[in-house]
Amino acid sequence: MFDREVLEVQQGVWINERWIRDAKLGRRLQVVVRPGEIRILPVPDEAEQEVSARGWDVFLSLGRTAQSGRLPNAAVEHDRYLYGKAQ
């Protein structure tokens, strides 16, 4: 379901609470302003942010404990080593 309405900017723009509820954005919002757009996004709760931070810690730790490989320039020759294709 899409609601579309043309608004005239006077002193600001009012966003109806029903639109926020229909979009399931939650009670806390963040506003991101970029050239040509304004985005309104939900703010993740603190527990969700903590899980995300722990996930990144685990992901980043994988490189620290990786065993060295036997192939020279594995990153540069990725396609050739994995798929047998020349770049």
C-alpha cells in the first residue's frame, strides 16, 4: 500500500503519525539528509545494536586467526584459483 501526497513546505513538513505507524518505523526515528532526499528510518534498539557490534567483532576476528595459504597472490588471482577463469 502506498500513500502519496503532495505537500507545500511552509515552515516545515508534517508527517502524519499514521504514516509512521503504517510504515512500521517504531517510536524512535532517525532522519538522514542527503542532496535530493530525506530519509526517515527506525532507530534500532540498544540490544539490536549490541548484537550487530558483536557480529562485526566475530567477523573481523576471522582474519586474525586465519592460517596462511599456499597460493601466491590469492586475492589478486581470486577468479583463476576458484573458477579456473583468467581475469
